[in-house]
Amino acid sequence: MFGFIPRQEKFFDLFKEAAQNALEGAKALKEMFDNFENPQESWKKIMDLEHEGDRTTHRALRMLNQTFITPIDREDMYALTTALDNVMDTIEAAASRMVLYKIKKVAPEAKQLCDIIVNSTEQVVKAVFHMPKLEDIEHYCIEINGLENAADQIYRQAIAALFENERPPLDVIKWQDIFEILETATDRCEDVANILESIALKNA
């Protein structure tokens, strides 16, 4: 049965859960990179958070399919739900590479990118927690865009540094992939910001 009464607060609560979970994942990733003593255990913690994020996503999508009237456009709600899930998925992908590639020492640029991911997800949480009012979301979206630009710069410098000295080709391939995934996590945060900006404009 479709619900004819908008379950507005429940939708926004799920968005908040997803955003907060992504922030916890980002913090766990930073902890993993800053204290690289037991990466397998750190990865497991992040996988648990990723699974929790999946459960939140499934709840949101199920509610969306069962609700006839939604507080904002159905397509936008689906896009936001998916985008928030993608942030957590990318964080988990970065953690997994550190274990699967048997990385022994963390590159300083990777730590810098982790810092930006934490800052970006913090801004995502602030933006999502302003829903449904939307009035201050633009400020946080601008911050996220700026952080993504900073991540781009660090990524380019990190890739250039891989080819400056004689390195084993396999190490270059591993770190090139890790740097790309870390930078992609900031892209996924920017995706959330872009969707939120679009929602704010439509509902201004």
C-alpha cells in the first residue's frame, strides 16, 4: 500500500543517518592511515560502517517506494540517497586497497587526502542536518567544492611524485589506484553537495 501522508521527518532522519555514517567512516579511515598498525582490523570496522550505510540506504529506498507523496521530488530523494551511499562505499574501497595491496607504509599525501575527506563529510553532515529548511545549505556546498579542489591538487602532486624517483612499478600502480580512490571520495561528497544545491534551488 502507498502511504498518502508524507513521512517527511522519517526521510530526513534517514538522510542524516547516512551522512553521519559516512563521517564515521571517514574518521575511521583517517585513524587507519594515521595509525597504520592493524589495517585488517581497521578495514573490518569500516566494512561494518559500510554495511550499516547499506541498511540505511535500503530503508530509505523502501520508504521512497512505499510513499505516494514525498517532501521533495522523488528523483532528487533517490539521487541523494544514492550519493550518500556512494561516499561510504568509496571510503570502504580505499581501506580495502590498503589491506589487499599489503601496503606497509602510508604515503603522506594519502594522509592529507584523508584529512580532506573528513572535512568534506563534516560539511555534508552540516548540510544534510539543515534539511528540510535548506536556507544555509549553499554555504556548506561551497565549502565542499573548495575541499574537492584542494584534493585535486594534492592528487596531482601525489601522482607526479610517484614518477619522480625510481620506484618499483608495482608500487606505483598500487599507489596510483589508492590516490585515485581517495580523491574520488571527495568527488562523491561534491556529488552530494550538487544534489543539495539543486534541491535548494527547486524549493526556494
